[in-house]
Amino acid sequence: MKNRLFIFGMTLLLVMAGCKEITLLHPFGDDDGVAPGPVSNVKVRNFSGGATLSYTLPQDEDLSYVLATFTGTNGEARQAKASGYSDSLVLEGFGDTKAYEVELRAYDKFENASEPVKVKINPLTPPIQKVFESLKYTIDFGGFVVTFDNPDKADIGIYITRRDPNTKEMEFYDVYFTEQSSGKYSVRGLPDEENDFGIYVQDYWNNTSKTLTFTDTPWREDELDNTKYVTVDPSGIIGDLQAKDIHHPWSNIYDGVIDCWNYGHTKWPVAFPHRFTIDLGVIVKLSRMKEWQRNCDDTRWQHGGWRIFNVYGCTEILPYSEQSASDPLKGWTLIGAFESIKPSGLPIGSVSDEDMQLLIDGEEFSFDRDAPAVRYIRFEVLKVHSESLFSCLSEIKLWGQIENDDPDGPNESNVNDKKD
């Protein structure tokens, strides 16, 4: 037994002595010191803000990757890499249409580099310039609305600056990030005072457009006090959902709590439309509203979240005896017809980062600028983000110009002729 152990030990020592040191961080095999051949037959396809380079790969067995080195628009050294299994390489992030020289080198797995192949690219009009040229603004309540086109669906930011009243310098105020092909961005929270403003576009690589500057005065906007709101007794309004149709009360959508488990919710199944009415406690020309869907794992952009809905308004609700079952909207003025749009357009159950951010920020809707002032608003939900026969919402917030903050005493309904 001792002889066997001795022989095994000596054999193990001999094997270990004959082995080279192996490191897993180093490529397998021997470095022959020979660089691969260069790429050949390089072709350039320029596109908006960049170019695609296609080429023929060298026939070296140990080819690892192809590296492009170049100087970016802002003067910084940049690189782009493609696998040795790919015969093309994409260069992005150029902020102008100037000519750029690019060096291509092939590398083997031991980082031996080929001789460089130099090519020139001429990127087409960059996305930031296209977006900038499309920018338009209109003055609005509490700020202004910016519209834009982004045909390349580039990842861009629309930046807002304003002149600071203390420093007198143009300073950053807000930013809106998007990849949408077109859209509008509402700048809010500004006082109704004349000021200087600026709008510019910036991309992921910090390329920046020119600045659109203007001087104007936003319209006054008041945030409504949701503690004055009261859900009007549905028994006095023909066409509103009755108590038997409600699972969680509508008062939950104006209690100031934005939460997965705090919401207004109908029962199921309840055929559309779903109508209910709120007394705002003031007479106001409404400017906009925000709504927050339930933001739970299984409710995002589905599960009864409002998709298509109308908002009606009036200063006095008709007595029950003057209402009509054949025309349940008699006496009401349509002040907004809205559709909740999922930014990504992805199917139910899938969400993008932009979808998630909108759930957090709240989705904004602007009321008809020609609509009259109202005291009562009536929601009419026509369709939700799923095929379910129920609707739910976490929270709403309203803004506008208040004309009378005590019309006949807070939280008193004008519905005096209710059905017995």
C-alpha cells in the first residue's frame, strides 16, 4: 500500500512539473505574433447622424474583431467595434454633416492589429437638427406647449431654458426625453409674467442643436383644491353608474394618494359607457388634467386603465325631471375628448422605460380652449386598455383659471330634484 501511494505521489509531481501555468484571462493557444490581414472592399452607406461600413473580412483563423477609430463631432476620440463574425460596423452619434475620417483595423485574439484602412464618411442630416427644425411652441396655461417631429425615432432630449429673475442668465428649467416619432411636450409651472425662453435638442452623445428663443407671457393657471371635490349622488343623474355598479368609490381618485392599492373601480361586468360626476366646488375654466393609472405589476397599461374617455362640464345640473333617458348628456358640454396612448405601442403585458415613466409622471390631457367655465365635470369612459368590462383609475389632478372659488358654498350640489 505504501509503495502504491509513493508511486502515485511521484507521478502527480511529474505531471505538475510538466504543466505550464494556465490563466483563464488569457486567450487559449499560442500567440504566433502575426497580425491578421486588413479588411478590404470597404463600402460606406451614410444615414442620418452616422454611417454603416461593410467590408470583406481577412481569412485569418484567429480573427477576433474589427475596430473603427475616429474623432466625434465634439472632438472626442471614439471607437466602434464589430465581431469577427460580422462583415459590417455601424457608426452613430454625429451632430453635423461634415466629412469624418475613420480607421479600420482587424485584430486577432492576441490583440495583434492589422494595417489600418482609412475611409471617409459623410453623415446625413443628424436627428437633432431635424427635430430642431420642426419645433413649434404655443403659449398655454402655466407655460407653453412644444410640438416636434422626430422621424428617425432618435433618443433625444428637448431642453427648456428661461431667464432667471435673480441672475438674469438663461438657465435650465426642464427637459423631456423621448424616442417617439412625433409628439408634444407641455412646459408647466411658470408664472403669468413676461420672460425669455429657449428650446434646444440634445442627443445621447451630447450633440446639441441651435436654440429657439422667444419672449412671451404664459397664461395664469391655478391648481384646483381636491379637498373641495365631492362625488355627486348618482341617483340624481340619469346615465351615471349607480352604487350597485361601484366596487371602490370614485372619491379615491381625488384623495391625493397615487398608489397601486388606492383607486376608483367599477364592478365587473359593467357595460360601457361608464359615467360619474364630480362637483369641483368652484367655477373654473379648466386648462388640463393629469391621470394616473394603477401602477401594479399586472395593471400597467391594462386591467381597466382608461384608454378612450370624454369629459363633460356644466355650472348647473338639470333637475332630474328635465333629464332624458334617451339623451343622458342633455345639459352637458363636451370640454375634452381624450385617448390615453402607450408611448411604446407594445402589446398588453409588455412595457418600455418610457411607458413606465409616464405611469409615474401621470398622463396629461388639455381641455378645449374654447370650452366654458364649469363647476361640475362628468367623466364618460368608453374604452380601457384591455377588453375587460370594468374601469379603474388611481388618481386625477386638475388645473385651470378659477373664476369663482365659492359659487354657493363649498361642496354643495345643485341637484335639488333627485329621483325618489
